[in-house]
Amino acid sequence: METLDTKPWWKYGHAWLVISGPLIVVIASFITLYLAITRPDPVTDNDYYRHGIEINKTLNEKGDSLAPAAQARNHALTGFKPRPGNLANH
């Protein structure tokens, strides 16, 4: 005759192995939620759009330093900086 093992579920090691994975994820999600609520996002504190507009204005003022891609490629290969408007070497 067979005897049934009637120990409670918490005394089996494989039960804790199965439970530990999801339990760790739940605990980590609560820690992440706490950090998200208590620490503000630094990106939203800055006016990044206005800062980007100012960068674009500065780049537009430098006209000749922003050569087209073909001229920049040729300059990188040969060391010769073409005159603005000269696209003969593309």
C-alpha cells in the first residue's frame, strides 16, 4: 500500500522555486513605482524645445561651416575644404 506525502505546500522546495520568480518581479515593480513617484524626471524640468530652437539659430548663423554632405565627405577624404556652393566633387 502506498503512503501519501501529506506535508503542507510551503514545505516543498519546488513550490518556493515556482513562487520566487513572480514574487521578485512584483517586489521590483513596487520599488520602481516608488522611485518613479518620488524622483522627478530631469528631462521634463528643462525647456528642451526652446533650447533646441536656440541651437538651430546658432547653427544657421554659421552658414559656411555647415557644408553639404558631399563636400564634407570630400573634405574628410582629401583634407581640401571646398568653397560654399561648389558641388563639383560629388
